[in-house]
Amino acid sequence: MIGRQSCRKKLTADWYGGVGLRFRMMSVTLHEIYSQYPLPGRKDYPDNTETGASFFPFVNIGLRMGFEL
């Protein structure tokens, strides 16, 4: 991450950006099954937990604003 902070009177702005890699992992529990178009060859059961993971490049650019009280 790299950034710059600028101040004007009582207002502060933080500009930042960066590039990196992100790993995301999730766990999903199906409580109820309804699919208007079910996938062929796949059976889902109630109260079944599925896990998944993904790894991908990530670009983060943003602006944060603040003010002095």
C-alpha cells in the first residue's frame, strides 16, 4: 500500500492504493433447497455445509475523508 494525506483547515483526506494477492475462504450452510433450474447431476440436501476457497490478484484504490471535531 502507498498513500498520501492532505489537510485543509479541519478536513483531512487520505488517498491510497496498492496491489496484492487475496485468499478468500468461505463456508455455506444450506437450510432450504429451492431451485427453479437445478444443475444436472448435482443433488443438494438440507443442512449440508459446503466450503470453497479462491485465490486471486487484488487492486485496492480508495479515499478516506475525515474532519477534526
